[in-house]
Amino acid sequence: MTKVNIVIIDDHQLFREGVKRILDFEPTFEVVAEGDDGDEAARIVEHYHPDVVIMDINMPNVNGVEATKQLVDLYPESKVIILSIHDDENYVTHALKTGARGYLLKEMDADTLIEAVKVVAEGGSYLHPKVTHNLVNEFRRLATSGVSSHAQHEVYPEIRRPLHILTRRECEVLQMLADGKSNRGIGESLFISEKTVKNHVSNILQKMNVNDRTQAVVVAIKNGWVEMR
Ligand SMILES: [Mg+2]
């Protein structure tokens, strides 16, 4: 099993230590270096060529967005996951335009962090569940702005659950992904374990032929497979 080499860039030492401790629990992860601003990030990535860089946005000197722009150009093999306290669509869009592969909120739980690193290391992209939900809302706002209720009807066809490819339970899980729920939240709503939720999600991704949950939500919205609520 090859290790995923990870670098953590954040100006708060305590936060870095917390993130490192969580990642160190995963046998396939290795935190190889830490830094506390964007300048240092460039030096560290040049030296270590990590698989994944976890990058805080708000830092002194060179901030995370500037640093990510540089890194993505110079070291495209090192995938960046942005860490932020902001969940609104403007921040997310701005951050993702830099070429970052992931966007996490600092309020995340440990499982979300681990999942994000795994997905991004494997070449996918990962948005925090709440961020996904906000993007869905923004999509709805754009799609319905300035159109009549009749036209809205055309934009939003009747919801047809994709029962031709997914089980009823998988349809429920897919809807909850679009609702912005985490694995834990889905488990609590359906009274099933997180492990079972993860199995459902990986079956959904496989059946829908997509790489990650963000793509699954986008495809589901396009096809009218989920309600936007
Ligand atoms: Mg900071």
C-alpha cells in the first residue's frame, strides 16, 4: 500500500497539531511537513513533493489562495485542499478557481477530513457537505431568477428517483448528499452506521459512474433525481 504524503499549512499551531493527530490515525497517511504561511508552503512543497497539501486560507504574508495559485502551476502533482471558515459560495468559487481540489470548513469532523484527503489523493475532488448544499442552493437561485413559474417547471422536471440504477435506500442517501449531510448525519437520519453509509455512497458512485460525491450531486440535480430543498 503506497502512503499518501501530506503537508499541513496553517498559521495556528494548535489547529495544525489537531489535523496532524487525526491524519496520523490513518495507517496509509503520512504527514511529512508543516508550515505556517504561503511562502513556507512553496518551500515545503518544492522540497517534499507531497501528494496532498492542506492549506489554510487566512495566513500572514502570502495567504492560502495566493499560495495555491503558485503551487498548482509549479507542482500540479501536489493536490491542494483549502481549509476555510467561510461556507458562502463566493469564497468557495474564488478558492476553487485557483485549481484547488478540495474545500473544507474548519468546523468539519475527523471523518470528513480523512475522507477528503482520500478522495483528493485518488484524483477526485471534495467539498465539505455544507458547501455542496450552498452550491446547490446557488444553482437553484440562478436557475429560477427571473423566470416565470411556468418556466420554473421546465427547469425543474418532476423528481424521478433513479430506481433503474439505485436501490430505494441509495436514492435516500443520494438525496441526503444533495441536502449537504455528512456521513454521520446521514447515518443518524436513517438509523444506520457510518460504515453502512460509506458503503451506500461508494455503491452510488460506482453505479452512477462518477468519482466523488460532488459529481454525484451535480449529475443527480441535472437529471432531476433529487429535490433541491
Ligand atoms: Mg489562519
